[in-house]
Amino acid sequence: MPNTKLSGNDAANTHEETTSEVNTHESSHLSGNYQNNQAQTKQWQRLSPIAILFFAMSFIQGLFGQLIYIAPALIIGYKQITENPTLWLPIVITLLTVLAISAVLKFYYFQYRLSKNTIEIRAGVFKKSHTNLPFSRIQNVKLEQPIYYRLTGYACLQLDTAGSSKQEVKIAALPLAFAEALKKEILAQHEKHNNEDCSDDKKPLASTLSTHDTNLTSAQQETLLNTRSVKDLIIHGVTSNRIWIFLGASAPFFDNAYAFINEKLSNYGINLAAAFDLNTHSWLEVGLYALTITFLMMFALTLFSILGSVMTFYGYTLSKVGDKYIRRSGLFTKHEVTMRLSRLQMIIQKQDWLDMVLKRINLKFEQSGAKLYGASTQALNNKIMVPSITPEQSLQLINEVYPENNLSTVNFTAISKHFLVRYLAYMLLPLFAFCQSTLLYTAQYELAASLIVPFVFIGFLIVMRWYRWGYASDEHFIYVRKGYVGVDYYCFPIYKVQQTTLKQSIMMEKSQLATTRFILAAGTITIPYLSQNAAYQLLNKTLMQVESSDKSWM
Amino acid sequence: MHSSTFSNQLIDSQTLPDLELLPKQPLSSRYAKTNMVVILVSTILTILVVLAVKYQPFLEIPAHITNLLGFAIWLIAALGFIMIVYRRLADPLKSYALREHDLSYSAGLVFKKTVTQPIVRIQHIELKRGPIERKVGLATIQVFSAGGALETFQIPGLPLAQAQKLREFILRHKGSIEHA
């Protein structure tokens, strides 16, 4: 629908800029497209009324967040509340009215406008805000279709920007096709921004119209790179802890669930407090109880994790259009994340110990600012992650994204054994000796003996840490391997580095060792305890490439 | 394809810039002195406050708290002394270096650290001057990159004129800021 509108307005719009004869196809298409949107939304515009539903839903979500605090009171007073309709009816009615009014007001005061390369948003009922967001500053465009939008053909458009201040804009309820067009527009703007050498002039209008269609179709050619079946997602649920996705979604029902379980258990005559009473039961009995419960918990957690995995990644597709990678997935709320190749900062290939057993890999394409969000559902939705793929698929994807990389063939150099000396000899052993001597001195032999197990385990982890940690580099990339039992591989183009650090303690200086850190927009990569020469070589090479490269990091 | 424009001709390795041979410039001598005075004054002031509490005539203080206060005075004095000794040794080691394309800052007594910030990756610069820094004519230069707030690069204790020159140099540097 918007497409016809777009081309219809083409002729009406003339450009202020001077037109030149020599032009590329690309730029003419961009300018044409850009013109259209400008024509369509020069004026301040409201969203579709369906957005009221969205604002109402976010209000309810916010309310549920608050409800957790008063939930215990509600449960205790449950009976009283149900028996007194005069008490709760007004409250519910007031709440519903407030909900309706706030949603309508929010809708009424939310206005947007597209002007030259910029999206402007006015919002807020009491606290007014006016956001001015140039397309070139938008980091990430995300389309989201909540379940209640599925039938209406509308979508939420979320625009993220990178920067010290976190700035996010969410436009609820744009027609899906228009949102897609706008997204294309914003991404096209980047292309233009990045190809500054290319001719930026506009083509005469006639040819704009003629090339318009062909470019549009070529732009829509999507190549599918990867899909994930439900089986893959179940494997992913088992190997990765995706439980918090599920827990996050079901947080409002926690109290109910707890009350329900407690009730059921007591129906079967199980009293948790009594079962663990050491006065009435032997050590063995309690131990078995604990073991059973742990297994049950593990089973339930795994089940929840599988649910979480399916919820986020259902119908997973990773595809490519031009230099953009698009991830789509989601069972209830469909997420679409688009990333331009130039925005990619680092590839992470993760394999936990369970992944190693099952021969699966989690591949992550890290964009900048990912760490800003921390470990939240949001972060996962903003990242392009390919869950639980086979090593062959992973290799294929990595080579597709960075054809020049040698991650699979490169030889890793191990970090120095001094790493072990430091953590084992200077930290773990003295701590162990101290604990043991105090325990033996106070004659707690049993505890002293059982303490050996965790210390041996930590020691094992330190040794594995050292064994896994390695680095390599070639002409364009730095590779880092690390992990404990599982292995993670990090690979980043050298010119993406933002800042470098070299660290050396006096001890390390004596043994000619150093620790280097590479700060990227997607996070920091540390290589500890490598030889001083190698460290300086790596840093000199990095700085040289960063400073001589004219490529933009984003 | 995406790094095909990059050329990498063979260069005589003797002429390559080396971080190891960075000529280091010391901070202003006023920086270490100011720190010393600040620590000394704040230690003495804290001790005076504790003393005032201990010997004030208005309130009766239980004996064990008076003992504790006596101990606190010694503790504060010791901490102040340690800090002065540490600063005395560590401050002169702080240095910075400006090359054509990057800015480095080195510091550390036991754990030595050199941070290098390529100028092309700088997003914005700030000169920060607290009341004490203003009094003694010093400035701290802060440089932000996309590496995040935790990785903010900063050089303290620069004479104001020098800090301003540094900022000018970075702003005029070809290729910086415009990427941001």
C-alpha cells in the first residue's frame, strides 16, 4: 500500500539541489526512495489508533511489575476481596478507566514526522519529550510484532542509537509495509553516508522513476542463510540456560505458582520443613531427599529453559539482503533484527561443555553497544545469534561474513605458564594452606577433608583456563580462544579496535610478560600473560592498522 | 571484499612506530605537589574532627567509644601516611605521550599500565577542572570512544594551556570526530 503512495508522490517533489548528468544507479534509487517518505510525512502525524492497544498493553505490563509488591497482600486478603464487591469493583473500574485514558492520551500526544534524513518524535502527556534522531545515528532498526498485532498488519519499529546516553525510540503501530519501507530507507541512508566518495547528486526525475522498480526488486532478493528447527531449539534449551526468558515472561505468576506447589505438596502429605529435619531423619535420608529434589529442580529448569529457547527462537531464519543480515524469530512476539555488515564488531563462537558433547555451537554476531543492556532479554533480541548450529554450519556462516578470516585454520599461541603460577601458587595454594591449617588447628578434620574437593575443582578450572587461553592473528584479524571446559572463539577485524591497553606487573616485567586488552565497541577482549615482545608486536600492528585505515568502525 | 581497499606494503621494520619506545612526557610537577597537599590537609582535617568529637565537653561519650576514637585517629594517620608514600612513588611515574595518530597514558607503581587511544576512534573530548585544579591551573583531559563509559581515557594533571592545545590538536586531526 505505501509503495503506490510513494511512487505517486514522486513527481510532486522537486529537489533543491542541483542535478548533474553523471550518476550511479544506487544513489538515484536512494534519493528517489527518500524523497517519497519525505513527501508522505512532512507533517506531524499520529500513529494508527491500534497503537492505543499497544500503550494499554505496556501500561498493563508496567502494572504487573508493580503488582509483585502487593501480591502477598492480595493473596492473603483474597477471600475478603472476593466477598466484598463494593470494595474491589470501584478499584477495578478506576484502574480500567485510568488505563483507557492513559492509553488514549499517550496515543494522542505521540506524533512523529520524517523530515530530511531525520525522524522527529513528540511524545509525553505530562513530561513532554521531543526527540530528533538523524538516520545516520541510528545503530539498529528492529521490527517487532506483538501477538495482538499479528492479525492487523501493523508492527512496532524500534530504533536504537549508540552513544554515551542511551537513546531509544519505539514507534508503536506503523503499517507493516510502511515500517519495512522506512527501515530500508534508514539503512539506505547509511549506505549513502558510508559511500561518501560516490556521487551524492540526484538524478533527473524521469530516470528516478524508471529505475525505481528494478532497484526495489533487486533490493528485495533475500538469501536464506540459516534456519533452526524445533529440534535444534530443544537442544539449545538443554545446552544453554535460557530459563530467564521464561521466568521473565512469567514473573507475574510466581506467587501463585509457589502457593499452588506448596498446596499440592501438602496434599500429598509432604512437608518440606519436616523432611529436612536432622533430628528425625538420618544423614543418608536427608541426602537422598536433597538429591531427588535437586534432580527434579534440574529437570524442571531444563524444561523451562527449553520453553524459553523455543519462545525466543521459534521459526528462526537468518537471511541476507545486500550487506544486511536479518534475523527473524519468536513464538509470541516476532522479532526482526537487521544488522549491516559494517556494524559487526566481533564474531563469538561459543561452545559449553554440553555443546561439546552434542557437537553444537552458538554463534554470535556482536554489534556495538550490546553490553549496554547487560544480560537481559533485550540484549538477546538485539544481537544476531545463531543458536546451536553444527560446526560446519558455523564455519560456513563465519566465512560468509568474513571471507578473509582463518579462524578454522589459524594456529593459536598458548599464554605463558606464569598464568598458572600466579593463580595456583600465589593465590589458590596459600588460601588452601590457610584454610586447612586453621581447620586442623581447631580439629575439624571432616570439614578439612571435604574442603579438598572444591579446591581441587577450582584448581582444575584454573588449569583448564590456562590450557584454553590462546591467541592468534593474521593480516586482518585477531583471534582469541578461551574458556574453562568449553571453548569460546573470538574473532575481530583489527581496524575495529577502539583503544588498547598494555598491563604489566613488576613480576611480569621480570619474566618479560604482559597482558593486553583490546577495547572494541562490542566489549573488551583480554589476552593475559603473553610474551612482552608478542604483546608489543600485536599492539603496534593494531594501532598501525586502526590509524592507517580509513574505514569507519561502524 | 570488505578490506580489499587496504594496502599493506612492506616497510622497513626499523621505521615502524613502536609503543615500547614511546617518548614519555611527565605531567605537570604541580600535579604531584597538589595531590600531596590535598591528602595531607584532608588527613589532618579528619583527625581534627575526630579529636573534636572525642574531647568535646557537651556530650558524655561511653568509654569504649572514646577508646575506639583514639584507635581511629591512629588508623587515619597511618592511612594518610601510606597514601602519601604511595603517591610520592606513583605520581612521578604517570606520563603521557602524543604521537601523530594516537594518545597514550602510562601509570602504575606495581601494576604498570599503558592505555593507547587512536585519535580516529575518538568520539568526543572534555576538559574537566575541579575547584582545586582550577586553583592551581591544572586540567584533566577526558577522551571518549565507542569502547564505553568504563573505558574512558583520561590524562590528569596537565597545565591548562597544554590541555587546551592537546584538545585543539585532536579536534583538528584529520578523520577524528567526523566518524562519530
